[in-house]
Amino acid sequence: MHIRRVVTGHDDSGRSVLLYDGPTPRTVAFQSIPGHAFAQVWTTPGSPVLPASGGDPTEGQTNLLPPAGGTSLLIVTFPPDSTMAAPGFDPAAAGEECIARMPDLASTFEPDCPGMHTTDTVDYAIVLSGEIWLEVDDGKETLLRPTDVVVQQGTRHAWRNKSQVPALVAFFMIGASRAKSGAAL
């Protein structure tokens, strides 16, 4: 996966400058899931301050999910679901690699219902290419194509690529806090 990232900032006198122009340093191509990859483009803390301090917030990160009020921009390539049914696919190795590469997100996945997960985030998911299905709790599945946008509000869901070509989806995630049980939503 090659994602060009252009980041602006300020010089010592407060003028706008280009800080970065090149590939995202935090790009992962999964070995155990052929065709599955992600690039974490940028993150912000819960209360960003401008001008931002120097440094790339994605370098050295293991988390993909932002803290409450923080953000994370992630671009994901989903291979066809048939990849996981191919001879030689090792689900245990895939699970171990997911835990190693994205421990916070991997911990949200349900072992008894592959792909289903819930995160404490509000996500804007934008399909860039291919097609992908969104599955929700009641089993309803919705087909999404390029330029379709999903507003995911911390609900239990899964992404299914039933086609024979990869799907590319951008996720802009905003960290959220969950209401206490019994509180009004």
C-alpha cells in the first residue's frame, strides 16, 4: 500500500511550511492475510493545540484507536473474504499478527463472531475503491461502493468484502466516551 502524505506546519517565525511529503511511515502489509494492509496517516491527542509541536505522532505507535476527543486517520485495504477461505490460510497466525500489529483494535474483535467488533469511536468511513459490505447487529448488510460514506457511532459491526477485488476504505476516527449503563443516549 502506498499512501502519499503531505503535512503542513509552522516554522520558527510562524509561517506555514511543508513538514512532510512522502509515504506514511506507519504502513503495515499483513503477511498472514494476503492483500490486507493499513496506513495510519495521522493522529491527534484529545485536545490538539496549534501550532502543533514537531514530530510525527504515528511513529513508534502501536495503537490505532484514538483517545476520547483524539483522532486517527486510517486507510485500510480489505482483501476479498475468499482470501480467508483459501487453502493454507492460517487463522491462528492471522490472529497473532493482528494482535502484534494493532493490539488495541484487535482486542475489540469477537472470537466467536469473526470480524464483529465495537470501538469507542465515531468513525467516518469513506469507500475509495472496490466495494464492501457493512454488517450490523441485526444481521442486516449494506453494500457500499466508491464515494459512499458510513457514519459509525460506536456500534457493533463488521466489514465484509464479498467481491473478488480488494476494497480501499478511509476511516477518520474520533475517540469517544461511552455513556454509563442506564444513562440517556
